[in-house]
Amino acid sequence: MTPIFEFLLVFSAIGCGWLLGRYASGGLPFSEGHAQAYRQYYSGLNFLLNDKPDEAIDAFTRSLPVTPETFETHLALGNMLRTKGAVEQAIHIHQNLLARPDLPPARLQQAHLELARDFIRAGLYDRAESLLLELVQQSEELRPVCLRHLVEIYQAEREWGKAIEAGSKLLPRRNIFLSAPYPDPTLEQALAHYHCELAQTAAERGEFDEARREVKNALRRDKNSVRASLLQGEIEYRAGNYQRAIDALMRVREQQPAMVPELLPLLRDCFDATGKRPKLRQLLEECLEQAPASRLVVAIAEEITLQESSEAALEFLTAQVRLRPTLRSLLAATRCYRETRADVPAGPVAVLQTALEKLVASKATYRCTSCGFSGRQLHWLCPRCKSWNTVQPILGVEGD
Ligand SMILES: [Zn+2]
């Protein structure tokens, strides 16, 4: 539907609203006042047809006074304008509604909510926040939706403590000893990430006890939080508790096996620090069996090279490429082949390696399952659709 057609539809609705408003007021339909309003309505239509939406909106709102009967029409116009990105005009329409204090309180509250949404859309978070905080106090009915918008604002402003406070009010208290179902898993997951943000900040300041508390809170909100396990691993590693770090990281195997490759650098450091590096290979092999991934194949090949030889690693890689061909495994196999055959002229294998390197470097490694956003970096919050936990490693020939 073209924007002009949508505008026409809404203004037709305004025309209907205008007639309703006029007849409901009990006056004669064609008095001098009505004739003037008619003129304003048609001049608005003229502005619209001449592609002047600002003037059109002005003329239409002047032709249709705000009354309980026309309230919904004004509200719909404002909302449509916001959806189309005309936020300034939407604010104008909604503020115009609030200039009528004789409207019923429920209607005024609805207009307040829409104005707060306009402010959010315009990035005027402070103004939206104060409107929403008032509404939370005033309207039991609008309280949940206002709290959700407050969570949205605090998340955008990275005010994690406030986001947790507002979000918690939307969730009933759960007895952690009973395995009651999560009433709103998406919100619980978001709250878990807010706790992770706090844990990360505390860990960066070296406040490990505070960081541990926040990780625990995150896991209480979402027991499958991979980010919380990874953070706990980092905190314990930095605190010198290497085995505890490994235990925390290994929780990811149960939480989300496809995310195990994310642990690889820290796992290597932990196994090196405990002097148990030879045991890493077996662990990775178990993980590979549980959830195949190219990064695990490459990591195991590195361990084989360290413990045995490049020849043995090449044998492993060749078998893996046959079993589950992926660009990354093939590249690792090609590199390994050249290392083990240093005496043989590189020739076509070198060309193949260069081509594979370019191919692998050009492929995205993560994709959002919600909006399709893709890139080469793991985001806990999708930068495009702002969903938590939806960016996942890409699997298959071109991926992991
Ligand atoms: Zn997304």
C-alpha cells in the first residue's frame, strides 16, 4: 500500500469521524459552522493530493474537533503517523488530545501512553520515562504495558538496574525450589542478560564477589544462559580458580551444545593453567560427538598436532571432511596437508588454500534466527531486531 493511499484511507476515516462528531453534537448538518468545517476538510484533502501532508494534517485536525466521539479517529491518525516515521506530527496530534482535560480519564491516559510511544520513537527517553512512571501509578489497566515500555527505555539507555526493577514487577515471584514454569521466558531471558551486564561491569572493576552474585541472579532468571556460564568461567579464571572455571564452562554442553565452540579460547587457557592440556582433546571429542562443529574439528586437529603429529592431524581432518564437509574443515585440512608435505611443490594446493581462505573470510558466521541479520561477530542482543539470544552460529557447509 502506497503512503499516499494510506493517508487517504485515514483521512476518509476522519471524514466519517467528522460526520459522526457533527451529527452526535445534535446540530443541524449544514449550519455556517459546518460549512466552514467542510471547507477545511476539503482543503485538507487538497493539501494531501498535492503531497503536503503537514498542511493536510493541520486542516483535518482543525475541521474535526476533539470530542469523545472523534477521540479514536485522532488517536488512529497519530498512531499511523508514528508508524510511518512522522513522529513530530504524531506528537502534535497526541498533545492536541491532551489539551482537552474534559475527556474521560481513561481516554486521557490512552493519549498519554501514545505520546510516550511517540517520545520513545523519537529517542526522547527522559520525556517518555516520566510520562510512563506517572501512568504506572495512575492506571492499573495500563500498568503492564507501561512497565514493558520502561524496560525498553532502560535497556536502550543501558540502565540495567532500573531495567531489572521494572521487568521484575511484570513477573510473579517464583519459588526457586519448585520447578514452576517460566511465565514469560522472553522477559526472563532479557533480565538474565541485564544481570550479566552488571556482572561484566563488576568483573571489569575486579569486584569478583559482586560479579558472582550477578551471574547467580542471571542463572536464576534463565538456567540456560550461555552468557552467564561463559562469564562465570571468565571470572573464575581471572580469580585463579581454573577448575571452577572449567566446570562453569562445561555447563554450556547442557545449556546449548551448539555454543560450545565459543568457549574454546578460554578452555585452552584453563587447561594450560591447570597443567591438564592433554585432557582437552578428549573433552573436545566428546563435545564434537554431541554437536558437530567445524571450529571443534579444527581445535581437535590442533591438539592432535601438539600431542602426536601433523600427519595424525591430517588423517583426522581428512576423515572429518569426508564425514561432514565444510569450508572451514577443508581449509584446515589443506593447511595441514601443506605443513606435512613441505618438500612437495605447493602448486594447485596453494591456489586451493588461498581460494578457501578468501571464501571463508567472506562468509558470515552468525545469523539472527528472528530477523536474518548476519555477521562475523556474536551478539547477545541482535543489533537489528533487538532480540536477545537469537544470534546463533551458522551451521552447514559454509558455516560451523
Ligand atoms: Zn535479529
